[in-house]
Amino acid sequence: MGLLPHRYPFALVDRVLEHVPGEKAVAIKNVTLNEPQFQGHFPGRPLMPGVLIVEAMAQVGGLIVTQMPDLPKGLFVFAGIDGVRFRRPVIPGDQLLITCELLSLKRKRFGKVKAEATVDGQLVCSGELMFSLVD
């Protein structure tokens, strides 16, 4: 996927469903048992680590700011989280539907998005994520 700078094994977005630069992005992450984190988290009871759910949401949120034509070119990095809550476990076989909407953009360098991840229509994780442009 050329829209994001991430590559295997840290690319956590499988397909972009909707992308409106500067407004919104919707994408999916198919959670599969052969992903490396499941070897140790947890043997016999694989659960997707919460930090990877948040990272997947951040990658989708990053699409909103990285593809805006009026912003300087560079690398936007994950800079913070507010109010993130986990509602239910994510297991192999689940498909995360991740929706992010831009809340604010300051000085064309700092962005904040509202992010939600669902599985089969049930909220799994939500919160606000911040991004910063690295020169």
C-alpha cells in the first residue's frame, strides 16, 4: 500500500475503503493467527495487543494528514493519545473496521483525529490520536 510509509511487519492496514484527505479515512485490518505477536500474546489464547490496535488506528488516521495537498511533505508521526478505551478483545479471525475523522490541524504540523475500531459492528477501541510533522 503506497499511501502509508509502513511496511511488513509493521503495516497494520490491509485495505483502505474510504479516504478523504483532510477529513476522514476508513480502512480494515484482517487479524490473522500467523502474525508474529500471537506467538507470545498469549500462547493458547491469542489476543491482539491493545497497543497494536491503537497503532492500526494511528496508521489510518495518518492517512488523513499525510495526503493533504496543502501540507508540507514530510513524515507525520504518532505523537499522543487521549481517552483511549478498549471495549472487547480482538482475536485472530476478526476484521477491524477503523474509522478516523480529523478534529483539528494546527500550524500545518500538528493534527488530532477521532478514531474508532469495530468488529462486526461492536466497538472495540476508541480515542483521540495526535500526529506531528517531523522535518
